[in-house]
Amino acid sequence: MRLRFFKKNLLILMGVSLIIATVMIITRVLIYDEVTGVVAQENMLSGDMAKFQYGSVPILMKSVYNANYHQYVQNADTYPGEPKLVLVIQVHNRPDYLKILIKSLENAAEVHNFLLIFSHDYFSEENNDIVQGITFCKVVQIYFPYSTQLYPSEFPGQDPRDCPRDISKDDALKTGCLNAEHPDSYGHYREASITQTKHHWWWKLHFVWERVQALHGYSGFAVFLEEDNYILPDLYHLYNEMVGYRKSSCPDCDMLALGNHNGLAEFDKLSNKVQTAGWMSTKHNIGMGISREVYYKLMGCNDDFCTYDDYNWDWTLQHLSGTCISKPLKVLVAQGSRVLHTGNCGLHQNKEACLPELALQKAQESLKLAKVSLFPQSLALTNTESMEHKAHMKNGGWGDIRDHVLCNNYAKRL
């Protein structure tokens, strides 16, 4: 009995590995074809800029790999030299919020010294046109190559042979659906739309630090944002102040948090205040600054990240801090947030619930009140929270062995 069970699981694992290997081989073939000119001869390039074609999934897939290989740097001639601040923005499909973020970036002081890296998991002409309209700094666009959009009816998308989310394991085994052996901790089966965000975040972290050519030699922090963020005009000023404070007064601070979820309440009192704390998902996942050194720390926990049964990248990161990473990640936090969360709809809500105009109005009203307190001359430490691991109940949604294998492979092949 045990031998039959072992053989069955071995066959499942071999099947999963074959699927992942096929996906990775496709990746390598597409890149190789592009290098040798096969893709390029289909008019994939217009001058130096990779031109997307949206006609079919295979054509779109070629566009994605071609763009990731070439990494066209928009506005490079206008703004030569190394970037002083790198912002990495994860983009799905909320173009109205993306426009709001870009407008706030345009109004930021010293923005011409920024490099913006937009990482997409949904590919549309509208999103592309919005980003290509940026003229105020250098821009690179990268594209998550395992998007569900590129695999609409097979893993890592939703295969029609996959088990329904709420079927029991006994019934799943009887029906023979593909992932019957691998529900999550709560007995639910994977949903591709739910797993994608964690996949994208981890792939993006690898790709930014290992593959983005414009970052070679960059020694600063990469500040991670999302498309429904809104930044204040003195973001770069505060970033510089926090980097200087870390160097002089908190050399063991691993990360920066330029934002928080408190809005701009009492901003006049908090504008120049910072505190230190152990990294927590609910507090420090907005405007997060990660250095190359911390990236390497996280890479040592690749398997732990990829197998932890929580579909949220930030809750997974909190789990790693103090478990796989023996000493909890220490973060230097801006108490006066320079990053606002404008999104009033999210992963579990319909687009109809989105009200970007209202979000923009609230952000602009808050900024008017905060304006006189921007650009503080120095920083003051007000609090040091205890550095201890904060355990939490995992959320599930990440029990499928195929997700584990694909996620683990990002560190090997990009």
C-alpha cells in the first residue's frame, strides 16, 4: 500500500516537473530565436523600442520574451547617467489608478534622477501607451512571462482539468482531476487568478536584481510600489534622509518603509519622524525599500517562500522573517507616509467597485493639508519596537505542488 502511494506521488512529481520544464524550454527557445533574429524578423522592433503585438497568445508571448531580453530604456538619451532612485511598480489591469500614480510621480522633486521599472502581468495596449507617455525620467518595462493571460487554459493558468476550488479531496480523487492530491491547508484547490500575484512578486524580485541591465552597478535600494499607490512630492528627499540616517544610526536596519497605511493623519507632527521595528505585513508592505544584500538574504529562503501555504507574498515574507531568516528583518519606518494607497478595489472585488476619481480627490485633498510639512531638514527617531517574529495564521491558497515547483525555478531560469 505504501509502495503504491509512493509510486503515485513520484509519478505526480515527475509530471509536474515535465510541465515546468516544458514552460522553461519554451522560454529558452523564444529567447534563443530572438537572439538569432527569428523573432526580430517579424517586425517586433521599431527602432530600439520593442513593439508589442497582441493578435494571439503565441505572438503576445514572443513580444513578452523579446521585450524582457532587449529591456529598452525609455528616455535614456534625455536623462543619461546612473539613477539615484529606482522604483519598481507591479502592474495588473487598473489603468485609471496607474495614471494617478504616474501623475504623482511627475510632480515629485528630482524625478529626472529616477528609474521607473514597470512590471506587468497583464498585457494591453492601454497600459503600454500610458507608460510610454512618460517623458520625465528613464523607464524600463518588464513582463511576467508566466501570466495567466499567456496560459489561459493550462498551468500556470486555470486548466479545465483542474479540481474545482471547493470540491472535497475524496471527491477530487474519485473524479481524477489534475491536482486532486494537493489541496491547501484548508482543503481548497488552487485558483490561478489568486496565485498569480505571489508568483509575479517573487519573479519580479529575481528579475530586477539579477537581470535588469540598467541596475548593474546600482548600490541603492529599490523601492517597491503597486499601480494603486500615490507618492508625495518629497519622496526622494525622504529616501535620502532615511538612507543617511540608516548609515549613521541604524546600520542593522535591513529594509526601508517609506509608506504606511495610516494616511496623512497628523502629518505635520510626523513628517520627520521615523521608528524601527520587525517587518510586518500589515504595516510595512507599502513603499518598501529592498537592497541587493537583503535580496540575497531572501534568496536563501527560496524554497521556504515557494512552499509556504499562503497566497500573499507579504504574509509569506513575514513568515520568513524570524524563521528561515534567523534574525527578524529590521525595518526603518517613515511615520509620515510618503506613499498613499489609492485603491478602493482589490483582488477580491469587481472592477465596478473601483472609484479612481474619488481616490484621486482624497489623495489631492490630503496632500494640500500636508504640503507645508514636506521636505523635513532632519529625521528624529521616536520609537523602537521589539524585534521578534510575529507568527500568524497562514491564509492558504498555495497548496498546489505545481506552484511550488514553478516558483522555485525563478531562481534558476528567468
